[in-house]
Amino acid sequence: MQEYRDYLAAHARPERAQTDLQHGPREVSLRSHDGGTVSVDLTVTPIFLQRPRFLGLLHDISLRKQSEQELWRMASVDPLTNIPNRRQFDTFFHREWLRTRRGGLPLTLLVLDVDHFKSYNDSLGHQAGDRCLQQVAAEMNAHAKRSTDMAARYGG
């Protein structure tokens, strides 16, 4: 608390308030009483009366953050196989390509094609085909252990 008082004493002159201490909302995570986290927009505004003070406003944005995460998931994860989709893979691959070029490191790309899948799907039905794709995806994903590994569904 003393560091805030020192900061205010050094900077809390009304003529500098508009430039030095202008604060907008910032997203922060707070720990709730039950040990979880709550996402909030925090706005802190200095108030200069006889003694400088701060006015803090918190706005719970947890629902908005959950919606954003769900939208990201819908845009990035294949709903059938529950692994990253083409869009997510393209972003990941571009980042990895740049990283390996910068560091002079090797890059490995493995592309799998399920042989005769169309005839399998047509003869045994779409539910069997879906289960097959889910099993292949789960197996690939089980072996993608490093942060630089990704199993993704590129085709459809």
C-alpha cells in the first residue's frame, strides 16, 4: 500500500492527472471465495480531492469470457473428432514453420489418409465411419505429447 501512496505523492498533481494516471479497463482474474476464478474488467481512476484516492470499479465478465472460449472452440476444433481443425492447424503450422526457420531446426509433417474410407463409410454406414475417424483421431492425439506436436483433422 505504501508504494501506491508514494506513487500518488510523486505524480498526483491535478495538472498531470489527465496524462500520467489515465487508466482504462483491464481484464484481470480474481480468486473467488470458493477457490475458483472470476474474470472481471477492472477500471481504476485516481480522484484528487484533499488527499488523492483511487476509485475502482469491477465488472464481472465471466459469461462473456466463457462465450468467447466457446466461440474459439467452435471455430478451431473439429466437432466429430474433437481435435484441431484445418484453421487451427494452419495457424499452428505457420508458427512452427517460422520457429524452425529462425532456429535452423528440422520440421516433420506427417499426413495420414485412411485408405478406402469412402467405401468403408458407404458399406458400413456413416455412424461406423464416424467412429472410425474418432478412433484414428484419438490414437493420433495420444501420440502428440510435446507442445510442438499437433494432431489435426485437415480434410473432411
